[in-house]
Amino acid sequence: AGVIGDAVFAEERCGDMVVVRDIAVHSLCEHHMLPFHGKAHVAYVPDGKVLGLSKVGRVVELFARRLQVQERLTAQVAHALMDELAPLGVGVVLECTHMCMSMRGVNQPGATTVTRTMLGQFQTDAALRSEFLHMATGR
């Protein structure tokens, strides 16, 4: 993700989870050409490098700018951070409302779709994953 640029900093003493939550997401569904919007919650466990916090939101925005499906958007954000930072783990949760569900078809306004991608320690450590999900969504 070229948007990260020089916002990666060496930080040997930071090995605890970093969470940025409630990042605004606005995108356009590639299937219906209708908007979807919501929140992204992103966490990573640094391994000697940390990212400028505003860049986490920029990574989300970078991938959300194009025609998307929520499932792919979630995975792209997680893999981009994993590739750029080489952290011990990355977790991404997206909670979005899709206008295609509100305006047409099933006509279910207010329904929320939740997707997640867990990589590294977030995939293998149930306690870490649970802590992140609780911090991100309050559930």
C-alpha cells in the first residue's frame, strides 16, 4: 500500500496490540453499483515496527475507493498491513450497511453485514482474537 510511505517507525518496545476502531468506510458495491458504508476496526501486533495511526485509516480508504465487495475489502486491508509492516498479526472487522439491501431486493433497512479477516497471531491465539473483537465491537 503506497499510501503508507514513510509512516513506518522502528519501535522495539511496542509488542502489545494496537487497535484503531470506528474508521469510517464508504464504498460502492461492484454487484449493484449502490453504496455501502459503516465502520472498520483494525488491529495489529507490532514486531519492531509501528505505523502512523492516521495511515491505518488511509489504508482502509485506499481500498474502499474502488468498486468493492465487503469481503474482499476486509481481506485487502488485512493483507496490505501484513505485507507492509510484517507484524505478528493483523485483525480487521468491517460492519457495514448496504444500500442494495435497504433500497431493493429484500428491503431490509438497518441490516448490518459483518466481515472479518484474522492473520498471524489473531488467527492462532483465541484469547488475543477475543480481546480484539471485544475492543472493536463491544461484544
